[in-house]
Amino acid sequence: MSPKLDKDEKEILSSFEADEWESIASEKIKSKYEKMASDTFKKDRRINIRISSKDLNSLQTLALREGLPYQTLISSVLHKYVSGTLK
């Protein structure tokens, strides 16, 4: 079931689908955000940790539900925690 769109939303969607939108981001802004994204996903260090079997099983189950490798999920949670975005 798709959400009902009001007149303005339909107009915006139609305009977008007609490829009438153009990015106003400069190359400097684009490269800034590309670097930030690259740095976020760069895995250049390895760590070893000990956790309980129960916690590991829970993490693996959650990762499976999300369609991610469990180590990627753990890395994502740690990144969100240290960057202050974990809620």
C-alpha cells in the first residue's frame, strides 16, 4: 500500500521522475562528502575482543535479519557509538 500524496507532493514526484532536477553541489562539496563516506567505511585496523556466546549469537541473529555480515554490524554499532549517533 503506497502512501497518499497531496497535490504538492505529486507535483514534486512528477518533476523528479521527469528528470527535471539538477544538483547544485559544487565539486568541492561533493569531494568533501565522498571523503567523509570513504573514511567512515575504511577498515584499516583489526581488533580481537572476547564477548559472551549469548551476545555473539544475538549479534549474528540481528545481522542476519539486516542482511549484513555480523562483523559489519558490530563495526557499524561501534562507529555510531563513537560518533554520537547511536540511539
